[in-house]
Amino acid sequence: MSRLELGVCYYPEQWDKSQWRDDAKRMVDMGLDWVRIAEFTWGLIEPERGRFEWGWLDEVIGILGDAGLRVMMSTPTAAPPKWLVDDCPEILPVGPDGRVRGFGSRRHYCFSSDIYLTEARRITTEYARRYGENPFVRAWQIDNEYNDHDTVLSYSNAARTGFRRWLQDRYGTIEALNRTWGTVFWGSLYSDFDQIELPISLVASPNPTHALDFARYSSDRVRDFNRAQADILRRFAPGRDITHNFMAGSFEFDHHAVAADLDVVGFDSYPLGNLLGSSLSDEDKRRYLRTGAPDYQGFHCDLYRSQGRGRMWVLEQQPGPVDWAEKNPSPADGMVRLWTWAAFAHGAQAVMFFRWRQAKFAQEQFHTALLRSDGSPDQAALELAQVAKERAALPEVTRQKAAVAILLDYESIWAADILPHDDAFPNAGIFRVWYAGLRALGVDLDFVGPDDDLTGYSLIVLPQNMIISPDLAKRLHHSQAKLLIGARAGSKTVDMWTPENLAPGELADLAGIKVIRVESLPDLAGESVSLESTGTFDFKGWREVIETENQVIAHFVSAYRAGSPAIVQSDRAMYLAMIPNGPLLRAILIKALTWAGLPIRECGPDLRVTQRGDLGFGFNFGAAAQVLPDDENRQYIVGTSEIPSYGVSVWKWK
Amino acid sequence: MSRLELGVCYYPEQWDKSQWRDDAKRMVDMGLDWVRIAEFTWGLIEPERGRFEWGWLDEVIGILGDAGLRVMMSTPTAAPPKWLVDDCPEILPVGPDGRVRGFGSRRHYCFSSDIYLTEARRITTEYARRYGENPFVRAWQIDNEYNDHDTVLSYSNAARTGFRRWLQDRYGTIEALNRTWGTVFWGSLYSDFDQIELPISLVASPNPTHALDFARYSSDRVRDFNRAQADILRRFAPGRDITHNFMAGSFEFDHHAVAADLDVVGFDSYPLGNLLGSSLSDEDKRRYLRTGAPDYQGFHCDLYRSQGRGRMWVLEQQPGPVDWAEKNPSPADGMVRLWTWAAFAHGAQAVMFFRWRQAKFAQEQFHTALLRSDGSPDQAALELAQVAKERAALPEVTRQKAAVAILLDYESIWAADILPHDDAFPNAGIFRVWYAGLRALGVDLDFVGPDDDLTGYSLIVLPQNMIISPDLAKRLHHSQAKLLIGARAGSKTVDMWTPENLAPGELADLAGIKVIRVESLPDLAGESVSLESTGTFDFKGWREVIETENQVIAHFVSAYRAGSPAIVQSDRAMYLAMIPNGPLLRAILIKALTWAGLPIRECGPDLRVTQRGDLGFGFNFGAAAQVLPDDENRQYIVGTSEIPSYGVSVWKWK
Amino acid sequence: MSRLELGVCYYPEQWDKSQWRDDAKRMVDMGLDWVRIAEFTWGLIEPERGRFEWGWLDEVIGILGDAGLRVMMSTPTAAPPKWLVDDCPEILPVGPDGRVRGFGSRRHYCFSSDIYLTEARRITTEYARRYGENPFVRAWQIDNEYNDHDTVLSYSNAARTGFRRWLQDRYGTIEALNRTWGTVFWGSLYSDFDQIELPISLVASPNPTHALDFARYSSDRVRDFNRAQADILRRFAPGRDITHNFMAGSFEFDHHAVAADLDVVGFDSYPLGNLLGSSLSDEDKRRYLRTGAPDYQGFHCDLYRSQGRGRMWVLEQQPGPVDWAEKNPSPADGMVRLWTWAAFAHGAQAVMFFRWRQAKFAQEQFHTALLRSDGSPDQAALELAQVAKERAALPEVTRQKAAVAILLDYESIWAADILPHDDAFPNAGIFRVWYAGLRALGVDLDFVGPDDDLTGYSLIVLPQNMIISPDLAKRLHHSQAKLLIGARAGSKTVDMWTPENLAPGELADLAGIKVIRVESLPDLAGESVSLESTGTFDFKGWREVIETENQVIAHFVSAYRAGSPAIVQSDRAMYLAMIPNGPLLRAILIKALTWAGLPIRECGPDLRVTQRGDLGFGFNFGAAAQVLPDDENRQYIVGTSEIPSYGVSVWKWK
């Protein structure tokens, strides 16, 4: 399917049933195709163990379906009911402070609890049996936002037991574990798997392989929890798409692994909600205060589309101010339309809004919606209706494979958090900064995971991929792509050791360098990089001393080892001995793209362009109009060559 | 009584008894009328259960009374003895981290503990029986600073049990609670009151009605604890005034409710101690470093005088550097006199100093006093003696009702903390900023609570009153006063819901507007307000989009919806769609006062003037002298028309 | 011994045994004399209770000794094995949050655990029996870095029991404790030692004598733990030097007391690791980013040499970037050599590097070493080899007694932390600032503790010594030295009371002043000091109002009590009524040195000079060359009169 489908999240249980029919009609009139329901309904459907109250939900589905809406049903496992918590308090999660997190909000369960897994299977089976073949129910969302409120890592007794079992499976013998973790260090040898504790509440930092294994274990628990429900849904709901709503900016579990069990990868997109807490400069935060960062929507769409093997939905789109960020400004008028088009341009098959009508009680009262709590249409409803009309002229298009891919793997992000060498290391943020740098040069992007097919790309970039397995290195080699390799790449083995040949380990041949020292620098250090025939640029934070016999195309400018290599270029790879940002990153990306024979379209800070099949898209995140270059091959479907402030143009390439 | 009475807090138990007689004589010689004693003496009086050592306290009271001093006795419940804690460890409070707070300082009890309430009643009865009719004991202070060290909210098992009982009383049925809390949200329904937990240690934020009810419950426990002692004292100490020392800047329980059970509302005033932690600018902190904010004393005097139905005492006045703020500077010479006169001007019947002689051991050694620890007189003693002489010429005067009142209700402050929409919302601080803005324009002020009589005022201001009940709205309507209504007013019902008609809910008719969107903005947003025929002013933090058919007298200047209404004026009310501060607030207040037909006396940053009956007062908080306008009707009792730096003038209006 | 000896920390257990022989040979070739081993080997040597695996360690010692290296053996008590923790979980320490700190890193034991003390004695006896008379083992290090990871204070049940016992010993009766603590304050009297709790998790601040006694108790436990092992080693390892590695910047226990049980005081020196977290200005942090603060090495060498009665070793010297600071920059090339020479100049007998080869697994992978993890020599190896050659020409020299001593006592530092009067008081840092100020004037320094011999000094400085006992005051009097006394000196008795005669208590006669008020000021206060015939200087933070009949040589410039005495000079003492820093401190030190008849050699920010016996040393911490004054009496052994950037000159005085 490649039309732009629209939808909304709906909580009929929060409104008088007399409103349901009218709500359904208004949804259809607004141009909506989808309605997502029921993701926190366990306590309503099963008010006590074994007693089910399906009637109201049956009725809701009937009304929505009769009105012409496709229903996305949710499994309700993100909010177990109080009676279940009281029966089995051991299902509750435990925080890094060792304290149990109780009932009273949501996500109050531990992924390691076998009891909860059993209960989740049971209730999922009930929901799936009842609605699996309901003709109106066309898709299923499993649970809700797995890593919300930091619940991926739980430090419960169940987690300890599960972790020990997982380690036994991984290592077989305790001797193997001792060897791999290097427990000879600080004399911390184990003689039995049952001696292993969770890596919290220690005197000093934990063994890094211990910490990495716990991150892996916790990620596996999420994958298993999701898979258990997916298996049930596949059995009882044949032909329906199964999805889950990932979050933006979330790296706590391996999304590639969970995505493998989904038909469509969904995610929740709140461009303003995530702006002020980001690492952008104050100047950029002011600039994008009411638009969100221009590459926020694109980054997550491209990432999750790649994980979804081309199938991606925005399951919650921001409609106005949210209620959970440190400050919650309004989007500029027009942005809801812009974000919706941007999602489509980057490959979304559907965009659903959170939520239909603003709540008038409980936690999320300040979260805006399509309608205000009094039922009057809010700004998002107007913009959504506009998109619903505009999409009519769209041809069928599929997002094409890009020429450039970013390698993103979750283990490297965990590894960098575990051994940062720097108290404020950006880690995951580096991927976003590189993505934005490439997008500002007009480059369309895919993401690849460590197990994905790497062939067919002209350029693969590795912003900060600490863990490179021998197999991955081999496939990078065989990919034939040029590689742009950021600092720290390959600096740890999969067991979290320093490679025998030092960093970049498995990439040594490709990169043609050896890292003989690393250092982290405070911002006050004030060092810079002189890039061949380009200029001198500041950098911050991380610097490597490298040895190479290849061409050095940039040098460090510093009182310390002035002139030591900052960028080295070999046949296949460009290696960066620092973490670039701003103008330095831009200059490097231009060099790399040129080297890879790829075109550059300068977009500046506010304009973004992309393509989906035959369609071209231009988005203006700025307060001033932007004019696209004259091009006779463009036939405009939406807008013109001059994109007004916060506006969108869509054209067909002749 | 309307003379200025003076007093001191005295800890005879900390000094050799050989000093007591001399201390008493020096107090009288200094001009003191009152001496407060005994508020931490439980462990001394009852060293083990049932064994009482009254002798030394009998002797102290005799010595003080014989010397001519009136004694204020305290109940000792702020510091239960160790043997009681060991007998009943369940009386200890529990912090928001779930950890018990132990013995070793003070206030180590939980307001929810029925055991402790019983013990508090028992010891109060003992004290009251012994000294209730003692002719020297003329007043009683109950306990000490209820909310000090954040002990109003305790998360003990007793609190949980008590809260459940309180909820049962409030709601009757669990269905009613589910309905009112909106537990259908996130499927968090309860089937029994015994399922309800305290709103801490959750995965995400608690249900806001749950949180508000816990604040109400906790406040009721303070009221009940205070009332239990007041009832005993009324029985055994007939004719004696009963008081408690509230703290400045404290909003954790409903002070109106506690004040209703007191004869006189007391409070503790530390103008420097609370300066550096305030939200003042660094420039103002430097300016007032050695004076305290000019309106600190006035705000609390006016607030607590209003709550005390005209009867208010300063029970602890700062005498020099304190020991508990982040930094503890000296007051400028003269400030102790100034503060004392300011308290009187704002309605105080007595001002008592903390403390007689600086401690030479234990926690508060750095807290200055009237005397140094070696017995020599410190600066405060000199200034106090001066006031004692100056007061001789005073006529009897009573503080008159003001023309302007500030509506302050504690539930709105809790509500704003629970649903802030902004991570740094000033909430309670807004009331202080408005008070200071009005005082700088020479306006005398009363405070009114939501149940108080509202008639007779020309102007009532609502800085941020989120919860407006139907009854309050009706009484505001009938008051005939003009209303200056700050943003968020009426935005929640008493059940913490969004009003059916949106904000300002019950005030919709009076205000003549509807709030269709709110947003919180970071400081870097840089938006402003253009006020009709006045100018353009910055504002920060909060902005509302409103609809109105009334007169718009100010508009927003912004890239977002430029020109949308910022201030709307109807027949009775002026509504502000933002939170003003600094020059914008000043301009608005001038507009509102003029509109209400009230005079404005520009005072600038350092001068403050006020009236009590026939007396006029001028206070100079600045380093330069201030000259009062020539006025033949002034007859100076203290000072002249030129007020020196840190000086005071008092005159009689002819 | 007064040659410069060199050594290294070695972890043979982390490398294949096939490397050991080659490692030993390379050490000898590099010029190393010492090799420290085995400090975390308990779990390897005794993998289960009573089963010992000595073979590999026997072999290591044989190889090292045969190669010509002297072995420093360590007792392994800093890392008890998992089986012991599982057997006796009560040996684990408890943090100030009340949570047990578990196994999985190091230092996971509580100094108060009698069980652990018994186990530590047992394993120490085993090690000592096996290697005590081994001819290659020439020295012993006890445990490792006692106060690392904040483990001196533990809040376990064992600590509570031990503290009660300790109090009983100290006070005899509970009445004496009540009297000394002043528990009459806040009515917190005890009737039995078993009622006393640890001073954490209270509602408000603890009684300061309670807190000070707990600091003393905890310090005593460290002393006892160390002494227990020292006693065993003295018995089984006759003639071997016993040491422990203190940390830099650590004041949590009384190092004088522990040092008394050691033959040589060792310490660990990481000049860059401790720079960014220090209180230096950002400008200085940038200046010294790659050198460390110029007086870091000197301060700790002089302090620990004084405690070691002339015998001091650097047991761990930084070789390159470390891995544990907030940022970890590289030292400038040359600094490893400079630090080594500086340690020698300040009295070190040996300098040992941490560590031989960079780890390739576990926690400290990013910590550099003499060799990289692949075995190639890193920068430190090159510089160390240079020093090894340069030392050949050295004569035997002993560091002479200095003319100036700094009085440093640990109880005063604890006292200042317990009753700071200021939320950001520098306390221990003041000693470092004064030291640096004196060193920049070319002054060589000793440190003296409160029980040390004070005679023979021309000037004794007391930067901030709150607790001055009568005996210490008497010995200061008899010392005949001039005294430079910083604010707060003598302001508390040993029982943490305000002295009867107010501050400076026992120093009143010597100082000739009385402190009648103290205040702490925020940085924005902007006050200054006018120093007689010198100038006006800013100061920050602390100010005292003093009375004196002596000569006032500096006054405060302030809107508050302008002209009040800032510095008073009597016959024997100069008293400072503020805490000076920067230019004010410099001017005061020049005045005091001149007054004491001592020479001043201006060194500026980057040059440092010192003497050891006949040898003179110049160190250049700056990026520009420094020229020493022409002096015919200098005969250069290393370098010349022009010291290059990061360079060293050593000369002999003819």
C-alpha cells in the first residue's frame, strides 16, 4: 500500500457512549482511515480475574467499523490491573535504586517476570480470540512503547534469576564466563552462575562485559515478550498486520530484533516534545522552537522504515503542545500538515494522530488532540483535513533504496554508554547529528543494522560503531561501498575487549590506521582540525592519536602533538580521529560524498528535500519562504516552487 | 491589643541555672514583654515514660514571671524523646524515597500516626494541666513549624491506612472514586479502597486527582493534629492565647484551615535566610543582600494577619546571620529595627526574636541571637532596645481593611505543582511577585482565602488560582470588586478536571473569555506583549490562546499567531493570557489600579510605605537616603521626612 | 636511601604466563628497580575457603626476582572474593542512602565488620607466612587506597554496634555523652549507649558532635584495620618496609594516625585526573589541561613525606590519560618525566608507575600504561627510560627541614564540613590554595599535624584549623615561629563547641583578637579588602567581624561596616578575618614572609623551584621556555639555565 493513510488514537472508554457514533462519523468526515483503540483496557475488560466485560468494546468496534473505519486493536499489557498486581506483586519492575515501582500509572511490569509473561499471553489470547477475525479489526498493536519510563532495564529478583539462566545459556561454563568477562581483574572470579548479581549498587563501576551482557539480556527479554504476543496474534488474527509503537530517540533495546517479529514497524513522533531536551544549541532551539528539529521526523522514519523492511507507520503524531516535556510550546500553524507529509515522504504508509479528543481528566489533560475536550476542532483537525484532501492527487509510489546508508547498531550504543571515557559523551546523539548533516546536503538515507544486507550502497557511514564483529567487517569489505568511519569504530570486540591489534580492530585493513591513544577533552580545551584545501574547524570532546601509512587529509591544530593525523583516507575508507560537529562535520561530509561520486544539494538550515519514487518533496521549516531551483521536470501536485513558511511542496518528476 | 510588644525565644535548659535570674533581669531591662520557652523539652520533662521532672521548668517560669515577663509556653511535640521512638518506631515519618527518617534531629514524627497523636495529646495534657492556669503563662504555642524539613507529606504505612479511610469518607463508594479520579484512564480502576496506594514510587506520574487528594489528606492531618492540642489547651488554659508558628514561604498545608483553630496566627520571619534561594534576579539579590527583599516581611505579615482575623505575631524574628541558608550574610545595621517596625506596621501585635543567647553547642551554634554565646550584647540587642524606647510614643492603632485583596488558596498551589505543564513553574512564587508589584505602587493589601468574605474590596487580584469552585465564583461575582485575573484561573475543577466549558471554567462569565490552548515556553523563546498605549514588554513561560468578544487591550508579539489577545478587559474583570513579571506586571497593575479608581504611590525599588490606623510608616531598604514628599498632615513620631539608609519613619496623620 | 628509584605496578595474572619472563626483562632494561604485585589476588589465590593456589604467584616472584627486580607484595584485602561475600554478606559496606553496596567491583567491605577484620587478618597471615622472608620481596603494601569510592564511612549494622562501643569507651557514661554532645538541644537526650544511631537519614541535620564522633570513629576503624595487618607483617616479614597507598585529595580519615603504623608513606598521584574536578578557574584548567596544576605533585609529596617522617614513595604515578575523570586528556610530552623528577625533588625515594601494560579487558581498559595493550611502548616508557639514565649522575641527598610549615589536621576539615555555614565551602581545598600561593613565591614547605614537633620553623601557617586543643595552642606558643592564622582558626573546641571566649578560642592570646560575628557571602556580594600600602583586593565567601587592640593592617571595603578590621597583626601572629585567594592571598603571603624574615623567589604561574639537600630543581609547567637567573653557584646535572617547555633542570649548589 503506498497511499497516505490517516488515522487517530481513540479512547472511547473515556467518553460517554452516547458520543461514540458521532465521533465515528466525524472521523470519517475528516478523512480518517484508521482508528487505534484499547491499549490500556485490561482493567476494564477483565475487572476481576476471569470475568470479562466485552460488551462495550464489541459495540465500539461495531460503530467504528460500520462508519467505515479500519480498527487497529491493541493488546492491553502495558497496564496490568490492580487485582493482578495485588495477586502477584512480583510482576512489578524494580528501578536502579533497588526500589519497586508500584501501581498507579502504567508500564508497571518487569520484562523478566515469567508470571507476567504467562498473564500477558493469557490476556492476549483472550483479546485475539475475540477480535482476531473481526472484519473491522485490520491490524494489531502489541503493548505500548516498550521502553517508556525507562522500564527496559529492571532490577528485580526475576531479572536476576533470568540473567543467570541467560548467562548459562550463553557461556555454558562458569570458566568461560570468567574468561570472557576477565574476572581475573580485581579478583572477581565466580565459581557458579548463581553467584552472579545484577550490575547495580556497587562500590565502583561494574565489569563492562557484565554490564553489556545485562543490556543484551534485557533486550532479549523485550524481544521475547513481544514475540510471545506476536505468535498468538498470528494464530488468531490471520492476515492482520502486527505492529508495535517504538519511541523516538530510544536505544535501550535492540529494535532490529523486535522489528523482525513485526509486519509493520510503528513509532510515535513528537517533534516538539523532544526538542528542548536534545543536544541542539540554544540558537537552534529558538529557531526550531515551533517546528521541531528539521530532521527529527526524517531520522525516525528512515530508521524504522529500514527496520520494517519498507513498512512503517507513525502510530502517534503530535497534534499540538504535548504535556510531558520540560516546556510545551505550540507548533507553528502548518506544522501538523508538514509533519504528516514528511512522514509520507520518508516512507510512512499511515500517519495516526494522538489523540482524537483532549482528555478532561487524569494524567494527560494538557496533551492536545484533534479536538479540544469540549469537542471543538483544534488546529490539528483543520490541517489534517487539508492533507486528507491533498492526498487525493497522489500516484502510488514506493520509497526507493538510498545510495547512502548509516550503520546503526544498538550494542555499540550500549558499549559507549558503559565505557564512555567521558562523563558527557553524546553516543546515540552522534547518529542523529550525522544524519542531519547529510540531510542538509540533500542526501536521502537508509539505515542498516549489523546483520542487514550492505550491498548496493555507494557510501556507508559509521558514526560511532564501537563493536564490529569479524562477520560485519567482512560484509563491509564485500559491500564495495566507500566507508566514512567515525572515531571509536571497532574499538571493542563483541566481548567488550580491546582488540589484539588495537582499534579499529576488525576494520584495521579497511581503514588503514591504528589508534595508539585516545583522549577526551573538556570544551575549554579549544583545539581544532585543519582540513586539506578547506579550512580550519573547531572540534570538541574526543581525539585519537593514530598511526597510518595512508593519505592524511586533515591534521590537528593543538599545542599537543600539533600536526598529528585527524583524517586519513585509504582506498575504501575515510577514518576520523575525532568526533566532528557543525562546520567540520559538514566539510567532511561534502568531502566524503564527493569522493563517493554522490550529488550534493545544499539545503541550508530550514529547507529539506527528499524523494519517494517519482515524487519529490520540499519542506520549509523556516519563517521565511524558500524557493526551489527552476526545474522543468517538476510538475507540482501540492504547492509551487516557492514554499511558504512552514509549507510543503510535492511534485512529480516528469 | 495594638501596642508593639516585644519578646524573645529562650532555652533555659541550655544554660546553667545560675544564669536564669540574670537573664530575666536583662530581658526586662531591654524592654521585652514576652518570653517563649519549652518547645523542645519533652525529653527533659519526661526522661522516661511517666516520670516527670517539672522542677526546673517550674523554677524557670517563676523566675521569668517574677521579673515581669509574660511567658509563652510551648507544647513539646516537635521533638519526641528517644525512648518513645524506640517504643513505637512506627511514629517516624517516611520520605518520598520510601526511607524512614530517624531520631537525631527534630520533627521525627508522622502526622498520620494515631499512636503519635495519642502520645501528643497525653503530653500536651500534662503540660496544660501543669501550667494552664499558671498566672505567668499568658499564651501557648502548639508544636513548632509544622512543615519544616518537608514533614507534612509522609509516606508511612500509617499514612496509607489513614489515606484510605479519608478517601472512604470523601467518596463513600469506590465507584465514586473511580469516576472522580477518572481511573478509566490507563485502566487503573480500583475495586476497593484498600487497593489504593500512596502516589509515590510509580513508573510514570500519578493520577492528578490521586495526588491532589493526598495533599488534601496530608493537610487535614496537620489540621487535626493542631486541633487536638488546641482543644486540650482551651480546656486547661482558659483565657490564654493559642498560637502556632507558621513558616514563611510555606504552602504545603492549608494554613487557613489551621489558622481557624488558633487565637493568634504566629509566624517565623527570616528575611535574609530566604533571599538567596528565592527567584529574584542576581541583581536584586546583590541589592538586597543585607536587607532581604523589601516585601518579604510585608507579604507574610499581611497573609498571616488576614488568616488570623487581624491577630498576628512574629514568633521568631531574624536577629543577625542565620546558619541554615546556602550563604548567611549579616543584615545591615539598622535592619533588625526596620523589620520590627515593618512587622508592627503590617499589623503585628508582638515581635519575638530568635533567640536570647547564641548557642554554644549542637546544631544551631552559628545562628546569631540578641546576645552572643559569651553573654555580650550583639547588634540585635542594641536595635531592639532602641525600638523599645521608640514605641513609647505610639498611640493605639488597628490595621484597617485594605482596598485591594489577593486571593490565595492552597489547593490551587498544589494543583499547579501537580499539573505544571512546565518543569520550572513558579506557582506559589507568583503570589509573592504580584504582592511586591502592588506594594511598589504604594498599595496596602489584604489576603483572602476561598471561604473568606470578599465584600468591601475595590479590587481583588487572582495571581494564579487554578481551582475556582462554583461558590467562590458566585461570591466573586457578588463582591462588586473589579477583578484582575491571572492566567490559569479556573482552569481546573475541584476534582482536578478540565471544566466542561474549558478554562476559566466558573469564571467564564466574569472574565468574558475562553482559553482554547495553553503552552509553556522556554526562556529563550523571546516573545512579548504589546499593551495598549503603554509599550511592548517581555514575558516568559506561559501563554494562552483565548477567544473573546470583549475588549482586547494587549496583544502578543510573536512569530506564532502574532496579535492574538494577551489581555482582555470586560465589565468586571481584566484577564491575562500570560504570566507577567517585571515591567509588564508593573504596567498591568497600574492599568488595573487606575481602572479600579485606586491611588498609586510610586515607591521605586527601595522605599516602602504603609498605614496602620492613623499611623503612617516609611521604610528605606536602600543604601541611599529617601525623601518623603512634603506633607503638612504628617507629624513624625519616629524619624523625619528624610529616611536614612535602612531607616524608618513613623508619623501620625493629622 | 636517597637515590631516585623507579618501579611499576604489574598484574601478571591478567596476561599469559608465557609473557612473564619477557616482561621482567623489559622492566629491567627500562631501568626499573621495583615491581608491585598482587593487590587484588585473593580470589585467585584462595578460590575457595582454605584451598590455596600459590603456584603461579611463586613463579611470578621467582621470575621477577631472578631478573633483578625488587618485589613489593600487597595484601589482597581490597577485594574479598565472592565466596566470602556469600558466606558473610554482613561484611559489605552500606552507603549513606542506607543501601548495601554489593560484590562486582572492589572495596566491597565495611571497616566496622569484625568478621571481615578476622578474615583480613587470616589472609594477610597466609600471604605474610608465604612471602614474608622471601628474599625478592622487599616491601609490602597493605590493602589499596582505603578511601577510594567513599568507603571510609559505612552505615552498616556493624558500624552502629562499633560506634556505640567506641562512644562507651570515649565517654564512660551516657550522662557524659549527653553533656558533651549537648543533647539538651532539641530534647534529644539518650539514656543508654544502645539508643545511639548513625547520623544519617534524619529529618534535619544531626548534632555536630555526633557527626564528628562518627567521623572519628570511622577514622579509627581504618587505623585499626591497617594496624592489624601491619602487626602481622612486622612479625612475618622482618626488615621489609611496610606501606600503603594514600590517595591525593583525600581527607576522610586521619592520615597521620595511619602513617604512624607505616614505615614509608605511599600515595597515588594522578595530576591530570584530579584537575578538571578541582576548584581552579576555567582559565587555569585550560592552562594546565595537559600538565596538571603545578603544585599538585608537590602538595601531596610534601604532605605525605611529612607524615612519613621523611620516607615517602609515589606508588602509582599517572603515565598518560586515565579513564576515571570527567574528561581524560593526554599529558603533554615530557610531563611524565617532569612529574617523576618533581616527586624526587620533594622527597620521594621511589616513583612507581601505574601500570606496566594497558589492560585489554574489564574496567580499566582506557587507563594508559608504560606499554600499550599490544605490548608496544607508550610515551611514558620513553620518558621513564630517560629519567632512568639521567639519575645516574645524582649524588645522595636528603630533603632538608623547611623554614615554613603548614598545619593540617583532619579533625578541622571534618568539622568544617559538618558545620560549614555555607553550602559550598572549600574546606580542604583551602590548604591546597595556600600551599600553591607559597610555592609560587619559591617557598619550600613542610606539613605538620597537631601532634607533631613545631619547633624550628620561622613561620607556621594555619589556613583553616577550626579545632585547636589547649595543648596545641601551647605548643604553637612555645614554637617561637611567627603564625599566619586563617579565618575560623580555633573557632571550635575538641567537643565541637563554641569556645567560652569565642573564636579563636585557645589562640586568643596569640592572635590578639576576638571574633564577634561571622558571615558567609555569595559570590555576587562583591566586597573587598584594603591592605595597608599595598592595594585593594577582592575576596569571597567568608567574613568575620573582629575586635582587637592590636595593629590593623587591612580593612574591609564594603557597604556593611566599612573599615572593620580584615587583618590584624600582633607580636607573634597575623590573623585574617576572611578567606583570601588569588592576588589578595599573594599579597598577604608576601607580607607574612617578609615579616618572618624569609626570602621570596617570584616564580610566576608556570615555574616551580625547590631544593633537596645540595640539589636545586626547576620545573617548567608552561608552553614557553623559562630562564633561571644567572647564578655561578649552580652546576647543572640535568638541563641548563633555560628550561624548555615542560622541562626540568637539576643543579648542584657549589
